[in-house]
Amino acid sequence: MVIEMNRREMAKLYIKMSPEKLTITGAEEEIREFLETVKEGIALDGEVKFPKRGIFEIFIRKPRTVSNPVTREQMTIYPKKTVRFRASKKIK
């Protein structure tokens, strides 16, 4: 099951779960700071582990060949790095 939410919806959920009284802008700022910290950690070590929660890691996609649907021309999609989250067994 995939749940999509925008930044404001995520901030509202964070406010409900937080023991402190926060405003939406304060919650958005804390979420932004957390995500920046995770980005820096991934850039330094290649992965960020949260015990009993999961791992954010760099995933390297392999190059592949695809065809343009209109011209049928073969094109190569180059390898690219993406960030992946793997949930721990306790969350699953």
C-alpha cells in the first residue's frame, strides 16, 4: 500500500504525533531539517540506518537499452543513483 502526501499533510500528521505544541510552519521546518540531515548522512557514508526502523541507502540502477515508441530507435539509458528505503522486518 502506497500513501502519497504533500509537505503540508505530512506536517499535520507530524503535529498530531508530536508531544509538543507546534505550528504547521514549525513542523515543516523540523521535517526539512531531518531530511537535510539524512541527505548529508547518505552523502558521507552511502547509507543511514535507523535501528528497528530501516535503512536509507544509495541504489545504483543499471544501464539499459529501450526503444523510442514512435521511431523505434534504440536508446541507452545510463546508470543512475537513487535513494531507497528498506524497512526492517519489525515494520513489515
